[in-house]
Amino acid sequence: MIRNRRRYSWTEELDSLLERGYRAGLTERRTAIDRIESITGWPRQACWDRARKLGFSQGSNARRWSASEESILLRYAGSRSVHLLALQLERTEKSIREKLARMRIGSRQGVSARVTDGHTKSELAQFLGRSPLTIQRWIDSGYLRAKHEGRQRQDDSLRITDEDFRSFWKKRPWEVPFRTLSRDGLEWFFSVMIDIPMNEVRGDPLARAERRRNKQRIAEGEDEQEMTDPDLSN
């Protein structure tokens, strides 16, 4: 006869108590398990299993998650891959997945790591400090590419990928001046645009100045050659 394994309903408070105990050392770990056992009546094995599932038992020197790291996870989970999040936070992909699994949003535990391709008009508008109507105008004008996920435009089913936004900004940088972006908007913007050399941007003043200097150096070199060329003096 096969016995069904008992399931335990862990709460955020119990997880936090268990994590603090494991991070603090052996004595505090035992105290935390004793406390959970007295509160719930569960066997100690339930605490050990939970600690292994959440990654607490991999060593007491494990790096703790900061509030800013948790904020980044909540902000970008679903729009960035686990691999990119791991690179950004300098953690392992396993650590990212385990943290997402034990994070809570309201009464729901666990944050999906599945990437949804692109941003909605509302999300992009919030990052850029613009209205969804402005985003739609860019799309209708053919400046910004987007794709539908569904048939209802009013449901904000259009999605814009990072690559599509990069292509848009490279051609029309004046549409998104830096001074209009909030701190969160700037953080998102640079995370998307960091791989674009500034001299590839149409209308970039630094690129124009560099081209002027190159032309001037070439012209000066030609003038100097004309003055020193012996064939020209004969």
C-alpha cells in the first residue's frame, strides 16, 4: 500500500523564521525549527525538507537577498530570462529560480520565470513617461514595430520587444529625451540600450562632432601634402 506524502502549508512568516534560523548558525537554526514545530505541530523533517527546497541548507555563508535585488526580480521577472537576471545580479541561475519560487505577491506564492516577449503599450509608456496614445501614434506611423497578442486593441494586446524599441530609438532619439525620464525609466532605458554604440545613433551630436573633426584632419592632411609634394613645385 502506497502512503500519500503529507503536504504542509507554509506561510511567508514561517519561511522567514526558517530562513533567519538557517542564516544565523546552527544554534539559531535548531531554535527556529523548535519554534516552528511548537507553532504547527509538524515534524522536524518538514522543516528540513523545506530548507532544502528553498536552498537554505546549502551553507550558512550564502549571500542574503537585499531589498533592491528583490525589487529587480519583481520588476523584470517575465520580461528578462533567468540567465540575464543571474548576470545582472551576479548570482547563479539556480539561486534566481529558487528565490522566485519563494517570493510572494499578495496571497500568491511564487513568481513565474517564464518570459513574456516584449512590453505592453502601458508598460512602455510608464517607463518613458509618455501616454499609451503616444506609443500607439509611433506604431501607427510605422516608427515603432509591435505585434498583437489577440484581436482587441483596447485590451493593450500589442507588445513591443527590446529589440524593436532599440531600432526605434536609433532612428528617432529625439522622441525620448533623457530629461523626461524618471529614475526608474532611466534604469530601464540604459539596461535596454547599453549595447548600442552612440555613434550608431542618427542625429547624435557627439557623432556629428567626431565626423567634423575627421573631415578637418583629412582636409589639413591634403593641404599639407600639396605644400610638400615636389611634383607640385615644378
